Amino acid sequence: MFIEQGIHSENKFWKYIVGSIFIVVASTIGQIPLLLAVIFKSLVDGKVVPDNQDDVMKVFDSNTTLFLIMISFVFAIFGVYLVNKYWHKQTLITIVSSRSTIDWSRVLVSFSIWTAFTVMSTLLMYYGSPEDFTVNFRPIPFLLLAVIAILFIPIQTTCEELVFRGYLMQGFGNLARNKWFPLLMTSLIFGVMHIFNPEVSKMGYIVLVYYIGTGFFLGVMTLMDEGLELSLGFHAANNLIGALLVTTDWTVFQTNSIFKDLSEPSAGFDIILPVLIVYPILLIIFSKKYQWSDWKEKLTGKVNIQVNNEIEESYE
């Protein structure tokens, strides 16, 4: 079982707190190249070094900024590897899947389904409200974006899945000895981590419903499928295809995408549509394809602990 893979006599919850701090430090170190580049560019141009996120994002062109931002995730994912291997004495596969190896077919299926949905929904919005979009496509900048995005965005999304649906899911399982608490906590933390995104200040805290709901959806997939493969594919498609297709002036960073959304941001039904309708449909599709069963036990049941090569059912 997926959560149980992180539970053994020496793997206490406090270790996950220390490990999480190490991962955050690794990610912070990965931000140094961006900081140094911004300082150097500002000094060369004779400008004041920016002291807020919005100004930092404007120092370089969007492709360079995206590349520098992604470096921190390379450091973070390496931090996850080090913590898991040397601190928790586990192989990386234990926070990825309950299967002996990663099932890449699952990753591809999930990626393909969400890519198709994203492309179709974007085209429908474009042809349905053409006044809200402009064609932003420029061959060379887009090609550079594609190279950077294809190389680094999967690293970013994989890092987030390893941390939230892998490492922390098992960590909270160690604490609570059940499955509903890790699902709830990782979903809430994942959502709240987006609270400083520009779209939250533009549209209000209602946007957090989408982020928390997405975290919950990814967590449900992880628990039901006993691994991260489906969430890895979905998350990669969501961020990668989104970055290539549409940009706006008010998201966390802009890209040289194909389209630019000119509409004024507002929190409407479209914010909660994925959470209430699209995600449940996807769960039904995956449940049929992979023959999921016993939903209550897998999402809310107790955690079984391995003790002296025997399985003992824990208490709640």
C-alpha cells in the first residue's frame, strides 16, 4: 500500500518536519541564480535592484525568467532525493508508487487526457469569445519557450507531486495512522501555498477553492491508484500545455505562448467548474480504466503498519 511504504519503526513524523525544512532550504538555494542575475543586470543597467516579485519578473524577458525560476525546482527535487535516501533510508520509488517500477503508461494516459481537454477547451473559449484573446505567437520566442518548458516544467510538477502527494502524504500518514488526514492536509497545504499568486489578489480567495480542490483531486487519484503516476501526468499537462497555449498579464509569470488572454479576470463558475464537474468525471474515467474499488477504505481507512514482517492494523 502506498502510504504504508513510508511507515516503519524509525520513520517518525518529526523526521518529515526536518526533511521538509531541508527541502525548503534546497529550493531557496536554487533561487540564488535568479537573485544574482537580477542584481547583476540591475547594476549593469544602472537601475535600482527590485525588491518585490512583480519587479523581479520584469528584469529579463519571460523565457529567461522562466528558466531562472525553474532552477529552484531542480535543487528542490534533488533535496527530496537526498532526504528520502539518507534521512528516511528509503528508495525514491517508495514515495512514487506502490508498484515495483514507475508505470509510465499511466503517466502518459493521464497526460494525454488532460492535454486533449486543455487544448479543446482553450480553442472553444478562443472561438467563442475571440474578443478576449489575441494571437501572441512569435516563432523564435515560442520555440525557446517550448524547449525550456518541455525540459523544466515536468521537473517542477514532478517535484511538487513528490513533495505533496508523496513525501507529505506518507508523513501525515505516519502521524495520523489513517488515510483521510493525509489527504485533507496535503490538499489544504497545496492550495494555501498558492495564496500569494497574483490571480488570488485579482479574483479573491475564492480562487483557493480551485487550488485546494485540485490538490484534493490529485490526492484522491494517488490513494485510489496507489501511486503518483496519474497525478504526475495530469500536473505536467496542466502546467506545460497551459504555459504553451495561453498567457495573461496578471498570472504569476507570463510566457511567449500562442494566445494571450485579454479579458478582465473575475471569479465565476468557471473557477469551480473543474472541481465540481470535470475532476469527478476524470475520476470516473480512471476508476473504470484501472478498476478502482473499495473507495471508502482507500480514502478514509486505517493505515496498516509493518512490524516484524507481520501486518498489524493501526488504531485511529
